[in-house]
Amino acid sequence: MLDSLAKDIKEVVSLKSGVTRLTLTDFRNYAFLRMNPGLRPIIITGENGSGKTNILEAVSFLTPGRGLRSARLADIKRFTPAVIDEQYMPGNTSWAVSATVAKNGEEFEIGTAVEKSLRENEEESRSFDRRIVKINGQKGASQTELGQYISAIWLTPQMDRLFRGGSQPRRSFLDRLVYAFDVEHAKRTSSFEHLYKQWYQLIKSSNGHADVNWLSSLEESMSALGVAIAAARREQIARLNRFIESAPDDIFPDVQLELDGTIEQMLDTLPAIEVEDYYCHKLANERKNILYNDSVDGVNRSDFKVYYKKKRMPAELCSTGEQKSLLISIILAQTKCQILSQGFAPVLLLDEVAAHLDDGKREALLSKIRELDLQAWITATNPELFTSLGDEAEFWEIKNNTVICK
């Protein structure tokens, strides 16, 4: 089975995927930066605070979502703006990331930027930041379109606490895994969040006396979106569990994935339309809770549970090193599953990945990246940790906001 899996993956990745040119303008500490990487491991080294993670964050913005830091759009702009170059960003844009990406033997020009827009009402006009995307020079309808050209999976030091904090980061992690198989999932989650905020603020501001028809309309839309979100999450977890069961990893621990949520569990036994009706009524019945304790159960409270299968232990009870290995197991399973199902490999963004990994696990991870023939962007302060990659990788060093290929 494993030999067959390796053969199938090699056949699919004979046409590599990834970023072949990356351009940043007024992004974090970079006034202007251009890199022309190859479709192979890219090791980025430099002192702490030099801007290594910023490059990975820029690549993450080539995909749908809020990037690997989940930062506010306004916080990303460089403090001292560069001279505007209209080729990369229009004059009212605060920052931009553009790239040439390779997929299935073709190259595409994609980019994203944030521009200032005005929102007007009867009383005032307010400025706000709006993210825009371009595909082959044409403005896209939404950032969801980016998912057709590139996919990325990332692991950051902040994720070392993924299993010990609240459920929101775990939901976001799972949703990013879903994006690769369902490009509309990003639009659904964004729309649900927007509607939920609107519903929440309407109830709060009216002190429980909001227009009932308006609330009912919002609740119908939220329940339809919520059930679709829950169904997509369930499908992705089932897909990964089946894959892990049929092709267990030889180094990193096997995991068992679960969803803990009322709506998700109801879909195990009931048709989606009945779950939608339940959800809609539940939201209506929970209006008073918004006024008193802000607690509303639903897909925005569901939790993504991970278990160390061999030990039958929840991830939150595992050691820091084991938790890192469990995350890597999920990422590797997602990568292999995506290659075989979608026909192209994701880009891996691994920020300080060597932390909490012993030498054996680090070398095992690098070996798997080589075997899968992936483009992986890896940051570290010490390039010697990756000497085993040899000529199979590119080594870039950051000094004074400049990146040099060694």
C-alpha cells in the first residue's frame, strides 16, 4: 500500500507547484522585495526580528483568508511607505503581494493588495481597508479565486499552543484544510461571520427589540451557511481519517480527528434540511442569551479535536514535542491527500519548524519534503540545521531588509 501510495504521488507531482516569483511592496519591514525561488525547499535564515516570518506571511496572503498571523489588514503596511510603483500597486493601495505561480505545468500571475475605500451613509462617510485580488492582470471578484491557483499549509511557533488554548484557532486551522478541497468554504465562513456580527449587534443595540422579520431573515441565512460549513468540515475530517487509516505514517504519530459540535453531530443522523430548521429555531431562541451572557452554540463554537491514536490520548495532554509531531502528522496527511485528490501539491510554510523537534524528527520531516518533491518555505536562525538538504534546497539570508540567495 505504501509503495503504491509513493508511486501515485510521484506521478502526480511530476509537474511541480509553487511560487516562482514573489514581489512585496510596503509589506511589513519590506519597502520592496523580489525573490525568484525554485520549486524546491527554500531555507530562509537571519537574526530574530529580521523579517523571516514576514516573507512566509506574504506567501500565505496568496491564498484565501487572513494569512498565517490572522493580522488586521491595516497592521501589515510598512510604517515608512515606499515610492509607489503602479505596476505592482495602485496609488491608493497600502500594501501588495504579487507572484508568479506554477500549477500543473502552467504559470499564472496572481496578487493581492489592500486599498482604501469609502463607506457612506446618511450621517457620514468612513474610510476602511478592503482587500482586492488580481488574476492574470484582471481584478477578481473575491479572494476565494486565489484558491484555484495555489494552496498553502503552514506551521508557526504560535501553533505550538494550538491544543491548549481556546477552540477558535483550532477551527481556523481546520477551515484552512477544508479550503484546499472546497474553495467556496472560505466565502461561506466569511459570510457567516459577517451575518453573525450583524445579528449580534442588531440584538445588542436594540436591547432585544429589533425588527423580528429582519432577525428571522438573518437567522435563515446563518443556519443555511452554518450547516454547509459543518458539512464541509465533517467531510474533510472523514477524508483525512480514511487516508491516515489506509496509509499510516512511518515516523510521525498516527492521529484520530474529531469534530465536537452540536450541528456537526446532528448531521450524523439527520438530513441537512432538518438540521437547518433546528439551527434556525435555535438561533431565534438564543436571542435573549445575547443580551445576558453572549453564549450561543453553533458552528462558531465547534471544536476540532485531535488524538494521539497509539496512546489514546487527547492532544492537549501530550508533551510539547508530541503536539508538534501531531501537527506535522496532520499536515503531511493533508498534503498527500491533496496531491492525490486535487492533482497538485500545496506549498508548505514552516516557521521555525525545528523548535521542539529532536534531530531525528527534523531529519525525518526534511526527508518527507524531499520525497514529496514539495516547495517548502522554511525559516530558521541556524542554516546548519538543514545541511542534509544539500543542493536540493535554496538557502536565502536576510540582512538589513534585503534577502540574498547564498
